Amino acid sequence: MTLKSIPLTDDLHAYLVAHGAPPDEIVRDLTEETLSVLPEHASMQVAPEQAAFLTFLTRLLNARHAVEVGTFTGLSSLAIARGLAEDGRLTCFDISEEYTGIARRYWARAGVDDRIDLRIGPAGETLRELPNRRYLDIAFIDADKTGYPVYWAELVPRMRPGGVIAVDNVLRNGRVVAPQSADDRAIAAFNDDVLSDVRVDAVMLPIADGLTLAHVH
């Protein structure tokens, strides 16, 4: 099997971002504020090419009903909200008023705050408040890694046939092949579970820290 993926240098990454819906002023400001205010946690923010991809994917699905688990300062939710159909709604689940306070300001600045419903609390519990029917077009999971199986279990039965679940950090900076921490082991096990889940067809993409896309039957 030929390995065709190439490593991204800083220059090549900048070129990639610039040639795929490059960040606008709002995204740039949000990214810079997150880095300056929360430098120790800034890596929790999705990469710019992931944000562009989430907008693209949401539009491709003509999504009206979306869910995000793990909002942080709001870049991924901003990306999804921008891709929603005109009457679309995004429900975000997070546990931090502090981090999502930043998100709220940028949602308002981008004019998408009216289509986002933020729910604060443990997502393993608050996800159960969603309608118990198959209606979601797209879901994005990017939260605590040990919680992924719980979020998956709540979301898959609520996805419409043909809906897509995107899951971030599935490569753990390469450590899934030799897990070193509880989070690494949790993701490695989760990846195996997704692979064997007969309800979905899944593909793992080497975008940023790894992104799994699962198409729900």
C-alpha cells in the first residue's frame, strides 16, 4: 500500500488554508483572542481548515438540524452555523460559561447567534433532552475524550438516514497506535467501536488531529 499523504510544513499549511475558504476577520479575531486569553487551552480550538470543512460539509448536507458537543470558544459552532440552511438551528453542549462567553460574542458579531441554542451542563445528561427521533442532519463531537462513547450512543439514534457525525481528535497526535494516557486509550477503543458499528459507514481523515466522518444508515 502506497503512502501518499504528505507532512504539512508551516508554509504548506498556510498555503492550504489560503486556498480553501480562508479565515475572514471574525475567525481571525476569534482565533487570536483564544490564543491570547487562553494560551494553555488554545489547542482545543479546531484548526482553520477544519472550520472551513465544517461549513462546507454543513452546506453540502443542506443541514437544518445540527448538534455540537464541545463548544469551547466557538470556532466550530460558528463554522457550522454559517453553513446551515436559512431556517437551520444548531444546539451546542458545553460545561463552561467562561469559554462559551467568548463564543457568544463572536456568534453575535457574525450574525448567527439567533440560530444557536447553547446548553450548559454535562452533555451525557443534556443530550438526552433532545427529541428522541431521527431528525439530526449533522453532529460534531469534540469534547472530553472519555465521554465520546456516551455522546455517540445518544447521537446515532437521533441522526436522520444519511446524516453525518464528525468526530475530532481521533488520531491523538499519532498516539492511538501506542496509547500513553487514559484519553489515548479511550479514543483508540472508540475508534474500534465506530469501525464495528453496523449502523454507520465511517472514514477517518488525516485533517489536523484526525477527523472521522460517519454516514448513518
